[in-house]
Amino acid sequence: MSTEDGPKIAILGGGIGGLAAAAFLRDKGFDSDVYEQATALTEVGAGLVIAPNAARLLRRLGVLDRFIKRAVQMETGWEFRRWESGTVLSAENLEKECVRLYGEHTYTAHRADLLNALRSAVPEHSIHLGKRCVSVEFEGDQAVLRFEDGETVRPDILIGADGVHSRVRGAIVGPTHARESGICAFRALVPAQKAPDFARRRAQTLWIGPDRHLVHYPVSGEEYVNLVAFTPAGGNSVESWTATATLRELLDEFAGWDPRLVELITAADTPGRWALLDREPLDHWNRGNTTLLGDAAHPMFPFFAQGAAQAIEDGAVLALCLAADPDNPTAALGRYEELRRRRTARLQEVSHGRSHINHLPDGPEQQARDLAYSQADPLRTNGWIYEYDPEVAVSASV
């Protein structure tokens, strides 16, 4: 059941959360096996934001220098613009303030570049590709994984990092039903040489308007501009990272918006499109020797750009808890869940609320919001997100 040096740990899912967990476990002296159904470790999707809370953890793992070879350090963030004119409602000086307040910069990157950085901290022999899990069952408190190729794995500890449609989640809490959010997300990349000058700045910009908003920032060593747009959901939307739309469909959603933004969208490649489904925070995500992390545990709307960061934090806290109590993994998993569940539920809730605020129709409520944005300091207001340190959190829970 156990390896000579410690428990046999299986991680189902080789995305950002799974590789982060494997990397932090290795940092604490634990071997693990990562089972990924894809035949190659590639990250679909496009861009993401790595705020200081995640950047500090990448530095702790020793992979930040590798990551920033392709990541883009932000100079400006939370730059809100009016939909029809591009009028700037507010902006934060991230270059100056992030390090002073939180010890690290904010970066934007293609998801694949973050995945590659995390993979560099995980031994190749720990990663098993082409392993499609067909069932997760429990024999008492023992999780049993069965794969399409006929292999059966009975680990001492199972970590479900298998995403929003997690098999492990289903085995722990049973079927959980998602609600239609009424929001559809588009994503696309624009080659930098085709992008307008304003979009090539090292800025995270949010254009907000009635029923819609669009975010853009440079990624991939500034070779591309990443776009993600949120609109009312249509009948063709599914919850999938691989579904696509046409560029005409995306342009139609932003007809009448500032011509500069339309110019940026026009230069985009074929956009992806997926539905945002709404899920309530879980009351628990452990069972026996098994736990969840990342989207499998707490899928959240992307409006605070914390999905990847929270998965990385999960991996750090889980490894710290197991290192503190290696002979009692069930207790360690319980401590991990207790430490993480309240924080991630709060982020799920605030991310959910942002969708309404950003999509207000023009009128008195919108004018009050714009005034509030002009007077706000989101970098400090959201300090509870960016100052979080897993080691402090775990130490304080003793």
C-alpha cells in the first residue's frame, strides 16, 4: 500500500492544480503519481493573471524565474473603461504598489507557460499520460481508481484535481447540479503586431457596459494579446474549453462599442466559447483518504482572476498539512479542507457578485458604480486575497 519512503499518493488530473500539488508535495519530501487523460501535457484556453499571492508561491517552488521568461509583468491593472467611449474610470499602478504591499509583482501569461513552469518542478517519472479514469469508487474509506487501459490503483491518498467535471468530486459528494448563470464567455488571442497600441500596453484592462464586459492583456512574452469577453448566454453555449464560436458572433456581441475595441476584436483568431455554470460552495470535499482541490473543489467565476491562484494555494496548504502530520493522512486532509473551504467559498461568492456589477445598464446605478470605481483602491481593498500565505495560515491553525 505504501512506498518505502511515504504514502502512495495519486493525483487525478495533470492541469495547473494537479501539477502544483505534485510540486509542493515533492518540496515537502513526498512522491506522488499524476494521472492525466491527455496524451500530452498541454493547456487549452488562453490567458490568466498571476497575482502576488500566486507569484510568491511560484517563487517558493523555485519556478518563478522560469515562468517570467514568458509571462508579462503588469504595470497597470484594474483599468476600467466605459464601453462606448473608452473613458478610463479607474486604474491601479501595479508596478509600483504590488511589491511594496504584497512582496511580488502581478503577471499575465498564457496558461501553457504556467503549466510548463509547474511541470519543471515535478519529476517526469511521476507523470502518467494517456490515463483516462473510467471510475472512482470507495471500498470503505479506500478510494479505488480504474483506468480505461485496465489498470487499477489503490492509493493511500487520492487528490482529485480533475476539474469542474470531476469524477472524484462525484464519488465524494454525489451528483451536484449546476445552474445556468446566463453568462457566456468568449476567449481569443490577437497577434501583437495586429493589435492596436492601447492593447499592447502592460495593462489589464476591463471594458464594462450593459450586459457585457471584455478583458484584455498581453501574454506569451508580449507576442499576443489575450481577450476574454462575457456576454448573455445563447443556446449554443456549452461548458467546454474546446468549443468555438465565429469571429462574427463575437463582433456582433460588441456592436456599437468603442471603435478601438472593435478593431482589437476584429484582429482576433477563432474565439472559444463556453457557458459559465453556477455552483454553490461545497459543505465538504473530503471522504476517507480522498480530497479535492482547484476547480474540482471550488469552481468559481473568473471575475477576480483567482481560479489558478486558488488551485496553487490548495496544493501548498495540502502539502504543508501532510508534512505536519504524515502518519495520520486523514487528519491532515481534514485540516487542509478546514483551512481552505472558507477562503475559497468567499472567493466564489465575491466573483459571483462581480458579474452583476460589471454588467449594469446605463443609468443611475451604473453612474454610482462608476463613481465608486473612480474612488476605489482595489489593490488594497482586496488585500485579503493577495496577502494570503499558506505557511502562516497553517501555522496559525495549530
